[in-house]
Amino acid sequence: MIERFDLAERHERHRAAVRDYCEAEIEPHVERHEREGTFPEEIVREMGAAGLIGIPFPTDVGGEGEDYRSFAITVEELARTWKLTAGAVNIACGLVGYPLEGFGTDRQREEWLGNICAGEWIPAFALTEPEAGSDAAALQTTAERDTAEQSPASPEPTEAVQDGDEWIIDGHKVWTTHGAVADFLLVVARTGEGDRRHDGISLIGVPNPHERDGFEVERNIPCMEGEAAVESELRFDGLRVPAANLVGEEGRGFRYIMEGLDIGRLGTAAQGVGIAQGAFEASREFADEREQFGKPIREFQGIGFKLADMASETEAARLLTLAAADGRDRGERITKEAAIAKTFATDVAMEVATEAVQIHGSRGYSTDYPVERYMREAKGTQIYDGTNEVNRLVVLDRLYDD
């Protein structure tokens, strides 16, 4: 059962501050990037400098030392403006940032996570493969130890290599968000075998991947979200990194992924809320301005009821998301709560965005208005961080544990 929770006045101040930032620093640039199909690298880096990326991480690694309710509010407000920027924060705090902060070495936390929080490094999480999506344990990318002399092509001197001990990574990854622009990759690879399918899976950090031999971006995958979104297909062919780049314990990577997914799903739920809020606000404004048969279309019951339902569903999704975040702030494992919030909020986002297009009529079908973008963005949230069907299985598996 989800407990009752409260938001402090500081959370409302935080929401207002993030919204002001979005309206001043992000919103004016969205249309250009969408039209030109360019990833907003400078915006993402500036978000780090503004303290929007490392929200839940300790200040000693460059984070803001805030709670997960603040994280959810940040992601929601960013998605209300442009989901692409919210996704950047979610990647940094979930599947990449969580294992670095919780299980990384002091150097990994201070250097790697510190650069991510500051916006100096754009991170990416390389998990999905052609035959390993929802079934993450089916991955085939490998990392093997090599204790021969360090290759001259091995990376920068800041990486500690002892006795030439390295990982050699080989494999093929797809749907690596930001892979083509990433300054840091967290690669999921099989380093051994065990009794269970997910045994032997490890996480290995790869700073500055584009400067290394054995790494190639094969292509950016065209997707519904638009050309500004970067979803990359990557190839690893004998890429070498120091053995010290292992994150946490060898063979424990699957556990770290599953725990990081709790945060990722919380953030995706917040993205759903933000998309729904943005689509609702655009529709409310349009329905007040657009006149037919001598009166604003909001006065027609068919439109008015749509707006009422959109507002109600968005608020319900927000409350579920913040309640899950509150549970995490109390130190609880929120696997079920995050899956519930993610599934409900992203389904709401899709429904609200679809109705927003309908309310806008032919204008909603046009790229002249933002609601068609909200609709495209909403569809993605139902798929990544576990499809909503997989998330329903997560909930089902835990229904009898209470």
C-alpha cells in the first residue's frame, strides 16, 4: 500500500524554480532543435551547470543533495517543456548514476559521477541488444580479462592500469540513448557464467568512448520521437579499458540494473506526468481561444469533459509518482510502486496527448503546434525502462508479497 505523503514548501519552491528555468533557457530553443533535428548538447550541459542533473546525489560527488521527490518534480517540469531534456536527467540519475553512486569506487564517484552531475559528461547506458531487450539476461556482449601489456590504444592516463590488466569488450548494442554523443558509457557485458542466466553480468565504465579503438557508432536509429533524439546502434570490437573500470563487484551487474530500474521507472513516470501536463495546458489554452459556432470550444460539453478528464488523470498520475518518490526518500525499495507509477503515468500521458491532438483538430495533426510532439514523446515512455506489459508483470509478481 502506498503511504500518505506530504510535500514541503521547499518542494514547491523547487518546482517554481525549475519551471522558470525551463521557460527561460529551454523552451525558446525547442522548435529550432526539433525542426533541424539536432540534439541539444549545449542545453544538456548547461542543465548540469544549473544543478538540474545531479539532484538526488550527495554534494561530495557534485550532486545537489536533494531527495527523490525533488528529482521527480525536476523531471516532470523538464518533460512539460521538452521530454528529451527530462530523459537526459533520468539516464544520469537512474541506470548510470545509481550504480556509480552506490557501488562505484571513490574515483568513479568523484570523477565519473562528478563530471556527469556537472554536465561535463553526457552519459549513456549500453544495455539493449538485438536479442536482449526486456529479457536483459539474454545479452551476448562480452568482456574478457587480459593481463598482457597495456595496448598503446588504451585510454587516457587518468585511468589506472595495473600490470596491464584490462577488459576487452566485444559486442553489439542497440537503442543506446545518447550513444553517439556520449562522453561516458556504462556498458553491460557478460564477464562470466553461473547457475542462473543473469549470473556473470557486470557493469564497466568507458569514459571518452569516441577516442578509443574498437568502438564504432554504426548509426542513429530513426525513431518516432524525431531526429533530435539520439538512439544509437553501437559496435564494440576489442575495445580495451582498465580492469579498474569495473563498477561494483564482478558478476553483480544484473542486481545493480534491477535496482537502478526503480529510479529509472520513477523518472519515466515523472516524464509521463510532465508530458500529460504540457499537453493538457496546451489544450486548455487552445480550447479557450478557438471559437466555433460563435463560442469558445471549451463551452461544448464534448470538449469540456475531455479537459476535465485530462486534468483528473494527470493529477492522479502525479500523486502516484510523488508517493513512490516519497517511499524511496524513506529508504524503502520501491520496485512495485515505481512500476505502478510508471505504467499508470505513461498510459495517462498517451491518453492525454491523444486527446490533446483531437481537441486541436487539424492543427493538432500539424507540427505547428506542440501537441503532436507530446503524442510522439508519450509513446516512447510506454516502451523504455521496461514496456508497460513488463511493468505489469513486475507488479503482478509482488501482489502476494504484501
